[in-house]
Amino acid sequence: MSVKVVVGTQWGDEGKGKIIDILASRADVVIRSSGGNNAGHTVENAGEVYKLHLIPSGILYPETLCLIGSGTVIDPKVILEEIDGLTARGITCENLRIDPRAHVIMPWHIALDGMSEKMRGSSEIGTTKRGIGPCYMDKAERCGIRIYDLVHPALLEEKAKEVGALKNLIITKVYEENAIDVESVIQEYKEYGKRLKKYVADVSVLAYEAYKAGKEVLFEGAQGTLLDLDMGTYPFVTSSHPISGGICIGSGVGPNIVDEIIGVAKAYTTRVGKGPFPTELMDEMGDLIRNRGFEFGTTTGRPRRTGWFDAVILRHAVRVNGLTALAVNKVDTLSDIGDLKVCVAYRKPDGTELKDFPPALEELAECEPVYETVKGFNGDISKCRSFDELPEDCKAYIEKLEELCGCPIKMVGVGPSRDQNLER
Ligand code: GDP
Ligand code: IMO
Ligand code: MG
């Protein structure tokens, strides 16, 4: 039995949900350690499509224990809607547990997310406006409300009164907007607390016990490497740590328990939100990939920006996550579109070439991609069920990516369903 971590290698939406769902069929425990309902993970099975935001993608297996760790931020209304939605479709959430240390997204976090974005004007981050950043700000500021408080009404009341008054000062005096009715928030959240109480348990202890008992444990990454607060394209990032190291802090486990770290990538690149994107295609090819790949956000519905595969980004992801394998999804999207380009390095304005992803945004913004052209492939590959069945040119594309990234590609996605994943 082993402990596996699945992380996004690009700017999110790489198809992590699908890979987690596949690996969860062999797992006893699935753990989410960071982010909140900014994530949107799609799982397709037998024609049914599930869009999960907070609940781990292992939930479709009734025996699997699904844990939400301390590093997450939870909108109680959203998680309850998700539980109700799944229950209505016959999926049990009885095996869901939430760490009492996880922070609660309050209505003022959502309001302030929108207000600070508006204040930034044209330099907005393009957040999901789900209150993620402001909630993590309060966590770091040490004035956050945690799940433990949510399920203890007296604590919730005391803390929400204090922090709510301060937030209202910011909302009314800094942003000159209407104050939030803190009293009605407290009443509303007390009801959420009542319903969520039965799910609360120490995730660090449960994860450790599962590991000690030799169970198969899977950590479900959210977001992606370039959205990491430290290793991403700061400030156009999220406020948590989606890289593999984030699972230790966000679940309360030590790094020594991990056996495999699987990075999920798309066969091209996408991003939602603002910020530099070296291989972005602003032409018809970009539109073609967006439409063929149905690249519209799972959470916000925004059209995703599209571009060629960027091996500089992938090498960065291999390094900062310590990847042991890659899963490359949406290879099917690239068939019948002609020759493909792959970014192998960046060229700086002075003509020098960069092989490593630059730490500063200003440097990245002036980089031009250096491309290699790879022969395209044709035909409907979505029905292939083994790597050997793929057209030779398609295999050559995958092998080229593998060579450039310096990490074995062990899974190839040719469609959104469980059975459209070719293991190598
Ligand atoms: P996540 O956030 O990383 O879980 O990814 P999303 O669910 O936001 O976006 C990935 C989208 O691609 C979803 O609609 C998936 O159903 C879909 N998808 C995943 N793998 C494949 C694949 O190999 N081929 C195709 N065509 N779609 C895929
Ligand atoms: P999954 O798990 C894609 C992006 C937002 C924005 C930036 C900051 O589905 O891959 P935030 O609301 O987190 O403060 O927004 O991060 N972002 C994502 N983009 N997939 C995600 O999650 C994302 N989660 C956050 O679009 O650019
Ligand atoms: Mg997504």
C-alpha cells in the first residue's frame, strides 16, 4: 500500500478530478489539503457528470474515507449544498470528515474579495470572488473563524461579533459600501454549524492512522503549481500552497510518508484569470483549442485562455513538487488541428535563452517562447484503450513531452471518462 499525491502542474484545471477519481478506486482515504470552492473538479462516470468544489473526488466510492484538511478554507453554505446535491443523486457523504482547524469563509470575505478586485481596476487578479484570499488573510492575521468555532455557537458568536465589527469598518470606511448585518450572519452560520458538526474530526490523526495501518492514501491537489503563493506567478496566484509540500501543512502529515507524487498536465496550456502566459494563442488556433477542449471554467464559467504546451513550466513543476510521474490529459483535443508547437525555452530581450521558469513576473512578461514544431496527429483517439493503439505521431508527441519534461508520463487522457485514461 502506498501514499500518493496528485497535484496540478500548470494553472489549474488540468483534469485532476478525473485522475483522482481513477486512483480513488484503489484508495482507502482521499484527502484535500488546500484551497476552497475556487476549485472545480469534474468527474465523469457512466454518462454522469459531477462538478466538485470542496468535497474530495473520492466521494463517488462509498467505502472511501474523504477528508478535508486544516489547510483548506470552507464556505459552509457551499459545502452543505454540495453534500445535499450529491445525496440527492444517491452518493453518500457519510464518510466525509472536516478538520476543526480549517478556516471558515464568512460573507465579509466574499464581499471584500469583490471590493478589492474592483479597487485594483485593470490590474485585478481575476479571482473567483469566492472569498478565498480574504479568508487566508485572516488566517495569517490570526483573526480567522475556524470550523471548530463554527460548530461551537458561543465561540462563533463571540468571534464573529468582534471580527465582523472590524470588517464592517473596512467595508464602510475604506470601500464606502454598505455594512453587513453581523447578527443575521451569526444566526445563519449557527444553523450551518449544527449541520456540519457531525463531519468534524481531526484529519491529521485520521491520516496518520490510515498511513500506520498500511492503507492506500491519496492526496487530492487543487489549483496548480503556477497558482502557488510562493512558486507561482505572484501576484496572479491563489492564497494557498497547491504544490506537493502544501499537503504536509494542509493535512498535518510529515513529508516522509509520501511514496509517489503525480503531476497532472494538459497536452496544451490554459489559464483563467489575469497574468502573463508566454505560450498564449490569441488567434484562431487559440479559439479552436478552446472550443474543441470546451475550455470554460468549472467554477465561474469564464472562457479559459489557451496556448501551446510549455515544457519550461513543466520542468518547474517537476522540480518544485518532486514529481515521480506525469498524467497528460486532453490529448484528444489536439487531433486534426495540424502541426503542434511545444515551448522548449524562453528567450529574453537580450537574446539569451532561459531554461528555468523565472521567479519574477516582470522577467516572465518579457520572455518570448522558443518553439519546436512537432508533427500533428489525426483521427478520433477517444476510443483508444491502450497507449499502443494511439497513432504513431500521437505517441511521438507524448514521447517528446516526456523527454522535454524529464519525468515519465504514466497516464495519457483521451477523454473525460474513467475508461479514457491510458496507463503506460
Ligand atoms: P481539475 O480542476 O484539474 O479537476 O479540472 P477541471 O474539471 O476543472 O477541468 C478539466 C476538464 O477536462 C473537465 O471538463 C474534464 O471532464 C475534462 N477532461 C479531463 N481529462 C480529459 C481528457 O483526457 N480529454 C478530454 N477531452 N477532456 C478531459
Ligand atoms: P482547480 O482546482 C483554475 C485562479 C483564479 C485566479 C487566481 C486567484 O479547479 O484547478 P482565487 O479565487 O483563488 O483567489 O483566484 O487563481 N484559480 C484557479 N484557476 N483552477 C482552479 O482550481 C483555480 N483556483 C483558483 O482564476 O486567477
Ligand atoms: Mg478545475
